[in-house]
Amino acid sequence: MKSTPITILTSQLKLNAYHSFFDKWCLNDIECNTGSNCLDWRYVCDGIQHCQYGEDEFECELLEVNECDVNEYRCRNGMCIPQEWFFDSIFDCQDGSDEQRLERLMNATNKCRLFPYRSDCAERLCSSQQSFSCGDGACLRWQHIDDQQDGCANYRDLFHRCEMKAVNKLSTTENDGSCLLSSLIHKNLTEDNQCTSAFRRLLTGQEKNIQPFQKYCTLDFDFPRHSFISANVQTRYNKNIVASSIINRTYTYILNETYRRAQYYCFNGSLTCNKIVVRLDQSFCLSSIDILSKYNQWPFHYIACSKTFASLPTSHSRTSHGLWRCKSNERVISQWRINDGHIDCFNGEDELMLMSESINRRYRYRCSSSIPIQYVSTNQLGDGERNCQDGSDEISPFFNWNSQQCLEGDLHICEILRSDEKIRTVRVRFHHYCNSIWDTWDGSDEKNCTNWICAKKYIQCNKTGQCIKSEWRCDGEWDCSNGEDELNCPNNQPRFLLESKCNDTKEFFCITFDFILDPENTRPCIDYSQSGDNKDDCLGGRDERNTFWCKDDNKMLGDRFRCLNGSCLMANRVCDGIKDCEEGTDEQVCYWIYLSNRTNSICHFSKFPCLDGTCIEASNCQMRHKCSHNEHLFWCPRSNVYRATKKSSSNYVDFCMGSKSEPTRSTTGTTDKIDMGLSLNSVRNAKAKFSSLICNHGLIIETHTLNGETISCFCPPNHYGDRCQYFSRRIPLRISLDRLHRTDLTEVLHIYAFLICNQSRIVDYTQFIDPVQNSKIKHDRYLLYSRPKLSCHYSVRFEAFQSSVSNVDLLLVWEYPMFLDFLPSQRLAKILRFPLIENSLIPFACTHSICQHNGTCHVIINKQETSESYCECSSEFYGRFCENRLISTPCPCSPPAKCRSFNNEIADKEQDWFCICPEGFLPPFCKVKNPVCQSNPCMHNGTCYAHSEVGYYTCICDKHYHGARCQMVSTSIILYMNSETDLLSNLEDTFLLQLFGVRQGFTILRQQSLAHRYELPLKIFFNSQNALTELGLIHFFQREISSVTSKLYLLYANCSSETSSQFAMNILDSVNCINLMKTEKNNVNVELFHAFCRNSSNVECFYTNDYFCRCDQNLTRAECVSFHLDLSECIEKSICLNQGQCVHGDRLNKTDFACICPLCSSGKLCQYAFGRFTVTLETLLVSVRLSFITITRSLSIVRPRSYLSFHSE
């Protein structure tokens, strides 16, 4: 089996996943006392003092005061990312604050240990809610260190006490306290005394005698002996409690799981509080149960400081840098953290301060309830946690955020989350209305459905108008809000005797207050006309199970019991002998318990009372013990979650008015690699022999010598050490290029990144290849600080090279200062924005000869406003202006490579140099060519570009093909007009083609292109797509005297199974869609969309700001998809002047736009307004023509109805 180093490393990690756990990674260049466990880099500037004297929080105020550029998004921790990366389904902020914290995305970190380097693991920061770092990217709530309800895959949370986990046979290792999976008999450790050693044996069940434990341990003892949580905290056990909880199983003593936890946390020693070193006068202990239940955030430093004489601030205050000092602790936070939904101050006062400067910040969502006024961050919407007190961040009166996820396939939701305005105006997907499933917290999307028309595959509720699936009829669950789908159904299941008293054709079983007062003369039934009417007739809201909602979670009542105050109880809490509702209705509903003629006393709360006075052993809903009248089945749900299987299916087929199934999306890459010829079998054998060693995430290298076999570790860049056990100080780079508008550049650019000390000395460098055809790619690379780290002003410089076999030219330079270089890891996330061609030709900063000794001056692109420049020196000179001569040997790089030296003054050895190689040549000295392209891996005449890494290449494809090897044919569409007509003569020549995918009721913009009618016939290729998209729209534009009107036409709706790669379409066959906002004067109730189709003749399609709709061929109903009308508009709406409308083509190309000008202006930007104060001949002629068209249209000349079709070539 042949493989690559990556797959070999993956296999190594998996083979050792459950054998040994030597993952004790440390940041060893901050000297501080953290207890027996070393400092993780993620603990630096996390707002929690882990070092005894706070060394891990030094200088962190600089991070809080950091501000981002106007085109950047500020992460919660103060770092910056490009605005375009906010909500793109990829975590770019190291703290994850730029994306929804979805379970699907967050769970990916649970397997961090099993895979090689992944940026979402290696560079992930932990949040204040999950503050314990496992070291590999996974994070835990601090409580799980104690209760073990969750744990690290590498058992880092168990270090020095690995025997705590009863279900795993783990042993604590001698050297560093890490865990080893072993069935061997426990050995004594140096860190143990006789007591803790005996206790370890009890924990593992290996001790045959409890006497050593009782003999050697005092009444209260510490385990482990040394503090492991922090330098000032010990975990303490009580010998008597431990002894009383030991279970004797066949002469093996096993400690009960519950009592493996420490009984106390004890505090002692000195620490820093409010930047003052204090010492606790005496140690004190607190119950671990009390601490677990009281504190959600890491509590130990706060508890210790609250006992000292160092007084904490009595009120929050603003510092001199505009920061805020918390009242509950000494933490200083940025004003950006105020009212963002995340608790940063220990007692949460940062979320209770209603300050005017924080309320209107971007990316804030105001919770629905007015009392209290509360804000959360938009990335908390739909994350599964109730951050708003009213829960409106999960399900609001207008939208179910919990079901809308910004993932790669649902970029429609990402577009909503990026815009504060769209968040405020977002509406439920069309096919989710009147489908019996709630998408708002009060079910308003399931009301007023009497005018709704169901699709053919659904049946309609007679009274409510809702649409349900036929298989839901008589399934035991209400689907129509009034339950009519469960009337007149066969009763094959056992049920409560009283239920049989109701007429199943028109009545429902219902316990009312009248029935409880007189059960002998009152029937426990109501007519079905009383159900679903929003009036509470039955106790617990049984008749309104599909119309009432619970204030606890804003969801449908369902099978729960509703108290009079609106709170709800699960079914197992009904009739359990405990009054959970304030008014006691949850017990009154079992009326027979309180009858005066009942012969025996009320049953014990653990038993269920039957109608005949007996008590059954099990609770209700259990089939093992039955009451004679089946009253144990009273209020029993059919499933754990009400209507759990009832989901909203896609409306794709309905929108197509056809029978095509919903397509799946495929993705392809643009780079590939050749097999390296490394054998995996040898690695597996090595692992079998050396299973006790793991190089953390490094590659294990086995070497055979005369002295035997040796093992060494090849570390990833974020680690170093003989076992990759130390964290590197580093700058993770995430870079993309904005260069589609630069057609003068080559298709492949070579980008070098340099870590610069004092603007001249190169500390480290890395490089990557950027192909133009994959413009969305983000390149991840590392720059490493030296060890020891130099004291200087750091910056990162990017240089873009245009390279060929015979030449290497430096094109552009960017440079960014690294003000926060005290951080162990600070991601630099940038889009390198190439200037327009006309701007790149005027290097103002280089008009003077500032570079000496024939150095070449380059403008620093991102610093043009300050006229900063960079001097590219020849190999003989160095310095900011090439002013110093280098003492060196001749450059070892093979021409035409460029030479650079690491050292500023002397370069007398080969390793003092590095080379920037021409295309296809390999480092270190560019003398060997990468042979990867010799085999012609690129198909269909694609161009192969060899990388500077053996085996790697990029294929640049002709526009007719795409894929990693240009192996797939690109789909194209030919637009044409088969005749001259006046149909479009009054419209502007420029038009916009939009191609959409349709997924789960959303439209997803795949591509849009600007075109002109004079270019027809015009062939447009789909970007990396091998199938026709589901929907094609055309925007035409009509110039008015002082404005521009956009007209939307439906070009096609792809409802066929056609697999051809080329399609031809006549734009004259496109259908004009009605702008319903203008027709209905903004009265666009979704419930009336069907009526619009029925009441309008010859209408095929219409739209609003939120929906695009089609009428079926019989004009009986509408089917719509959610839609962003404004995607056709330029992001910068002020580009066009004089009321011109800016229309964007390719949204990744900043120059691909057009200004559609009103009749009284002209110019590329509509900058010439010639008719502002006069009446021109053109204006008069156009006015006459518009009048004529209006008169003609008033004659009601009806065109034959257009049917959509397309033809393949």
C-alpha cells in the first residue's frame, strides 16, 4: 500500500488513540506556577488567572484595546478577520466568534487527537463557558474536570489522577502524570505517599484489602498530593465518606462512581488579586458540590480573592483606554464585549449595562422581550443554547433560528446572518407556512391558513387549512391544530377506560374542572369544535396541545402539561404526588386520588395510584404494572419527543412543478499530489514495537543503525521538542487573494510571507501558490518566532511574485505590524487586495530614489496612504534602504532565483541563505526541478504548474473544463435572440444573469454575470459546475427620467433530468415576473400568494424582497423559495452618481460592475447630469414613447402563455 506522509501520520494517531496518552503539551517560555500541570498556550489572555501570580494575563489589555480596520470584523478576543469571512461556514477567528457555534461544527474538535494538523483544532481557543483546554483543540466545561460527564480524548483532564475513570483501565505515568492505558498492576509513584498509593489501588479495583487505605490515610487527605487545577487549590477527600461508599465485588474493592469526586476544594498559599500579591491567612475548604452548582465559570481565583483583604472594585468603571473594569472581579474588558450575549465579568454584569454606545453596535441581535432589554451576538443565533432569557435567539416570534444553520450548503442563511437588516426582517420559508410544524414561538406561521392551497402530495385540514402528509392521519398524534386528523380512527391501542366514554367521531377526551367537581354526572369529553380554538377547556391545555406554547422553551405544548402560568411539565411529572404547578393542577387532573369515597390513603410518591385505590409499583406509562382500567396510560406520550418524526420536507419538486428529485452538491479541488511511495506497513510495525511513545501530532521516524533502532519525532510547526511536547510561539497565517480584476497577471502567483524583525531582519518565511481559478481558497501557513524570541518590533511582509522558468519578478508588497507579539499564537487573517491596474502604475512613494545600491523600490500596498515603501535589495546589500553591505559568500541560488539572507550582517554559510525559486524548481537552491508535471497529469490541455514541494502541482484548466486535473466538462449556457422584436427595446442593453441553486426552500446564488444584448449569442460557462443550476433569472433595466427600474425575468427553472453540458436558451422566451411589492402596495402577506395566482391571468412568476414564486400551470396555487433580491446590487451602493443603479457581476471581482444611468445622466459612473435643469429632445421622445406603450398596454392585448423549455446542443 502506497501512501503520503499525511496518511501515515493519520494512521499513527489512530493506532495509538487508545493505547498511550503522552499529550502533555506545554508552553515553557512563561515561567509560572500552575500546579503540577504545565501551562497551555490557550490560557494566555483568556481572562482567567492560571499562573499563581497572573503571569499568563500580563499585557492582555493591549488585546482588549486592539481595533480593526473598517473592512474587518473584530473577533471577541480582539483579533481581526476580513469582513468577507464573517459567516462563511469556516471558523476564522481563533475563538470561533465569526460563525454559529453549531453542534455539528463544534463536535469536529472532539476528534482532534486522531488527525494530523487541522487549523480548527491546532489554533482553536477555548471560551469562558468551556475554559479547560485539552491541549489538542478540544475544550471542556470546568465542571467536567470534577463530575467526569465529559472528558478529553487524551485524558488531559485526568493527569496525575488517571485512575479516577472507573470504566477505563488507566494508570498515571511516573514522569509527567499523563495517562497510560494498561491492565498491569498499579506501581507506586514518586509523587505518592502511602495513603495516595493505597487510594489509587482502590480506585482501580486492584486492592484486595481496604486496611492499608484505612491505616495510612488521615481523616481528610489530598489526592493527588500536589495541586493540579491551579497553584492554590487542592482536591480533598474524607476517609469515612470514601470507606462508606466502597463496594465489595468478589473480594475486589471498588469505589462507587459518585464518590470518586473530591468532597472539598481547599485554598491556600499566595496569589495576585487586583495586581496585589496577597497571602491567605489560613487555608479554607468549600464543598465541591456547592461550587459545582453555584459557578458556571472557572471559579477558583475569584473564590480565593474574595477571601483576601484585597478589596475588589465596588462598581464597574471605565479605564483611561476606554476599557471597562468588571465589578465582580478585576478583569478589564473591551467595550465591544458589553451586551454581546457572552458573560465576561464573573457575575455577568457586562450583560446588564444598557449603555447607548453598545446598544446599536453591528452584529447584535435584540431579544424579543422588552423586559429585560437584552442583546446577544448574531453568532449565538440558533446555536442550541438559550442565550436570550426569552429564548428568542433560538425561536422568535418571526423565525426558528434553531433550524437555520450557516453551513457550506446553506449560504442563504449565512447571507442573512451577515446583515443586521436581514436579521430584523427575515421570514419563515414559504413551504413551512401552514404545514402544521411550528417555525415561530407562538405558531403564528400555522394560523390564518384558510386561504392556503396544499401541494398534491398533502391533504388539507378542513377547519384550519393546514397541509399534512396522508400517512400522518390516524397515527395517534395531532397534526391539524384542532386534532381533526385523529377523529374517527380505529383504536387498536389500550387506553384509559374514561376515554371510551367519548364519541371518537366528533369528541376528544378532556378532564375539565366541571368534570372534577362532579365526575358521576359529567362526561370527560369536549366537542372537537372546542379544540384548537386557543381557549383552555381541558386541564393541562390538552385540547390546545397544537396551539399553546410553553414559556420555558417557546415551543409547542404537545404532550406536556401546561400550568396556568404558562410553564410546562413533562408527562412523567403528572400525577406523581408532587405539586409542580403552583395551583396544583398537575395533581388535580388525576381526580380519583382525591375522591371522598376513596378507601385507602394516597400512594407513596414513587408509586402510581389507580382508580380502584390500588398502588402500582411502577410509575404511569410503564407496561410492567397495570391498573385495571388502564389509567396508568393517562397522559402518556406516544414518543419521547412530540411529533419528533414530523419534519418539513423540501419543496424542490413542488417549485419545479415536476418530478425531479433534489440534487446533491459536489465540490472539487484545484491542487493535487503524486503518491510519495512511502509504505504504511513499516509504520504499523514500528507502532507495534513502540506503542508507549507518541510524538503528539508529530510523525514517528524509525531509524535503523548499527547500535539498534531509534525513534525520533518530526514535529508539526506548532510544536517542538524531542517528543513535540512544547508549543511553538507562532503566527498562524490565513491568506486569500483579491485579484480577479487584474487580468494582466499570470494565472498562478507565488506568494512569500516573511516574519520581519525591525523592518529588515528575516526571522522566518513560508510560501504558497495561488491559482486564479480557485479565488475562494484560504491558504494556511505558519511563521515561527525564534527560540529564544528576539526582542524587536515585528511585522509580517507578503511579497507576490510572478514566476516563470526563466524569470522571477516581484510584483507587489504588503506589510502588517504585529503589535500583539506577546501572544503565543496570533492568527494573521488577511485578504491581499491587489490595486486596480490604473492605480498600480503610479508608485507615489517611490518617486524619489530612496533605495540605495540599485535597490528596487516597491509601494507597500496597504500603506499607500502613509506613503510607505519597501526596498528590494540585491544579494550583496541589506537594510531598510539597502544601505549596508553584506559580508557574505556568493549567493548559492541557481539563477534566475532571487537570493535572500537571514542574517543582516554576515552570510558566510549556505544555511544563511534561502532562495526564491522560479516556477517548478525546488528549494533549497533551485537547482533541481520538480518532475511532477513530466507525466502530464492535467487533462484536456490543462497547464501544469509544479509547486516548490515535491509531488505537488496545480492544473490551470481551459474554461471548458474544471476539476483538480481538468477532468470534468464545465456546463455552459448559450444565450441568444432568434428574432428582432420590440419586446425588450425599451430596456437597457446591459442585463444581469443570475444562476441559483435551490436547497430546502432556499435559493443559493452560484454565479452571476453581467452581459449586453449586442454580445448575443453569448456563451457563459458555469464556475466549477458540471450540471445546470436549478434556477436562472435575468435582470433587465429600464431607464426612467430620474431613476432606474429593475425588471426580473425567469429564464428557466431546471426541472428535467437533462445531463448535457451545453444548453441554448432564447432570452425572448424568458418570462417577466411581477414585482408584488409594487402591485400590492407592500401588502404582501404570504398567506395570500395562492390567491394572487388564482386571481391573476397569465402570470407565471412573481417576487418580493424575500421570496421568488411560480404559479402552477392551472393558476391554482403558488410555490416559492426564499430569495435575496438585493444580491444583484453592488455592495458599495454609492458608486453610481445621480440616482444611477449599480449592478454587480462576479461578486468576487470588484471591477465587474455597471452603472445603469437615468435618462438625464451618463458616464461610467453616471457622473454627467445634462438634463437636470432643461427638457431635452431625448426626454421628450422617450416620454412620448412611454405614453404610447402605456396606451397600447391598456388595450389588454394578451400574449400567448409561455411555457419554459430549453434545448441542448
